Amino acid sequence: MRSLTLIIYAARRLWPAVLAALLLAAHAILIGHASRTAPRAAAQEESRRILTIVAPALNVRRGPGVTYPAFDMLLQGAQVRVVGYDAASAWWQVQLPGGATGWVSGGAAYVSVSSEASESGPGPVDQNMPAAGPDSQNGALGSTLVFQTAGGGPIYAIDPDTLTGGGNLRYLTTGFDPALSPDGQWVAFTRWETSQDGALGSVWLIHIDGSQEQALHTNVFNPRTPTWSADGTKLVIRMQYGGQIGELDKCSSRRPPRKAYDISVSRDAEGELKFCFTLPPDPHWRLRRIDVTGGAHEDLPGDTYSLTPAWDPNDSEHIVYDGDFGLVNLDLGEGRTWDLTEDFNDHGPVFSPDGSQIAVTYRQDDHWEVHVLNADGSGRRRLTQTSYQTLVEQQLAGETPHSFINAAPAWSPDGSQLAFVTNRTGQFEIWVMNADGSNQRPMFPPEILAGIPLQYSGVEERMLSWR
């Protein structure tokens, strides 16, 4: 360490470029020193894990990341003992056959990790290392995520195990707004005969393995966003009910409303002003409850625009939906509604598994963000936001500064995580973050969902469901 101090002292008198080079060299020396002197035996005994190389070949590096120099290589099928883990980079520290230690990527395309049997039984677990098998850090132990590529498009299921990068990706069917049942065994979704408002549609069920697809409820206009009761016996959907399906051309002596367009003004034979204009489509929406076993159904009270219902996991008589002026509570027993929020930018409510919080897709000026609030409407927190640095970089690159879309949140089974869709990389991807908004990251390595494009259209769709 004394020699290292002399190097840095001498470097201060050199040109900045030389100084930078020496500091980088000193950093490498420190990394090498740390890797040589790090205690190995204790961690080795505690972890009892074996890492297997699944890639054709994998570099072993001095530290947890590709910026560290490679000093060895492991070939496909090689097995080494795990002695450490870096949660920030998701890299594993391993012991090589000769006794040296190094770091390898934890990506599913490169390695797999399993527990090692021991006659003396497992030792205590290193608290900085994830559990072997599905990643408890991702709230994904034994769970399944279903997602749609776009409204009416293919629906897939995947097991979101971060340590293996996501596995068992499988195509299920086509439709809108897939929703996993509370036991994770069935997926409810909807289909339309055409893609237009006013089209007849139906509500469907399919087993999570892709079998037993069956129509549950038919001859309903534009059914969307099914949500399950906590006991899995009922669904609530939204459906088109009344209103104006297509454009409407109209003439009147009264001034046209704000949403009118193609406005012309003339005078009739009596000299009175006449306004002719076109009104856009204005479908109305209401809620319907459906019995899963018998198919019986009933229409529910609500607003003119009753959208994206969410069933309270703690109260079988309580639903929250997106209403005319914000989120609305509905008491199914009394048929009574009352405001939860008065912000018409709240959309797509989703209850946390314990019923204490609600995540929403929020209309943030000209784009979408993910907000979370308490179940009583208090304590709103914004979880996603495009950084100021990114906006400046866009402008410097000659682009018009724009915020990215973050939308369609879905809670992990234990409520510790939120999956969502975002286009912050230039295309829509499934990302995940902690329930407080920290540690936002892609949910799967790029190769897992390669060739499966996603599209979020901002029409109250629920793209993800996680159980």
C-alpha cells in the first residue's frame, strides 16, 4: 500500500492524461489485491452452491462486471463452487479448480446455479446471496407471469425466475387482457369478432398449460379487463353499453361542443346561423359480474364510463374501477358507489396482494407513468420518471425531448415487486422494480423474449398478470 501511495503522489505532478492512466492502473491493482486476499473458506462453507457453465465458453474476471480484466475461461459444462455474490451486478464469485477466485456473469444464458448436497447438512446462508433456484429477490418463487403482446394479439406465459433469466416461455392463445386466477391455474381473457368498438365479443378461460380453452360468456359488446374475485369463483368485466359507436354528423342552431370537428357555419332561409359538425365516437362502458362455474351474470351500477375493475382481495363485496372523474369504490352488496380519488388521470387500478395498496397507470401530461397509492386513496407516490439527464441527452442528439412510457403495472405474488411495460430502450419491454420504485430493470434478458414485440396503446389495457 505504501508503494501505491507513492505512485499516486508522483502522478499528481504529471499531465492529466497520464494521471488518469495511473489511477486506472492503481484501481486494477486494488481489485487484484482484494480478490487475492478475500476470505474464501467461510463463504464457501456457507453457500454450498455449484455453478454450471451453460454457454459455450465464459470469461472469468477479476471483479463483478465486464469492465474488470479477464484472466481465465470456463468451458460449457464446467462446474465450480460459488463463494460470493454481488447483488448490484448479479455476478457470481466462484472458486476455480486451481484455488483462485474470480467473477462470472449470472445471466441465464451463461450459467445455472444449484445447491450442493452435504452429509453434514446445509450451513447458514450468506445474507448477501440470493437463494438457489427461483429468485426470491424478484418475488417470483414458483410464480407465473402472463402477458399479451398487444390488444387482441398473442398471449404468453413465462416463469419469471431471474436467476435462470425466465423459463418455460409458452404461447397460450390470442385475446385481450389476460388475468391469472388466484390459484395461478387459469387465465381469463376476452375476444372480439372484429377490432372495432361495438363488436360482439366473449369471455374465455384457458388452463395455464394451454389446454381446456373454453368460452365462459358470449354475446357481449367489447368485453375487456376481466378481474377475479379472491376465491376464484367470479369475474367482473367491463363492456361497451350504449353511447355512440361511430362518428356522428350533426347540424344544429346551437354552437357545437368542444370535441366537435369539421365545423361549418351557414345561414338558413330565415337568416339564422346553422352549425354543421362531426362528433367522434363516444362508447359508454359498464361493469358485469359473471359466475365462473355456472355462467350466470348481472350488470353492476357505475358511471357512464366504468373501466378496468379491480377486486379487493380482502373484501369480496368491494371493487375499485376507473370512473368518470377518477377511481371509484363500488360496494357490490349495497350497490353503492363513492369516489376514491378525484383525479381523472388515474387509470387501470390494480390491488396489491394484501389489499393495502393500489397501483395505477397515470396520465402524466402527454405520456404514462406508474403511481402507487394506499387503498384508501391517500399516500400517492410516483414510481417512474424520465430523468432530466435523459431529456438533455435527447436534445443534444437533435431529438425533441420526450418522456418514456411506463404503464400497465402488475404486482408480484408477495407484493414486493411491480412488473410494468416501458419503451425507455426504444421498444416496449417488460421491466420490474421494487414496490417503492427502486431498482428498475429489465425483467428478462433480451434473448428470452426476442422476436416477441410488445405494444402498449394507452386504452386501459392490462398487459400483465403475475401470480
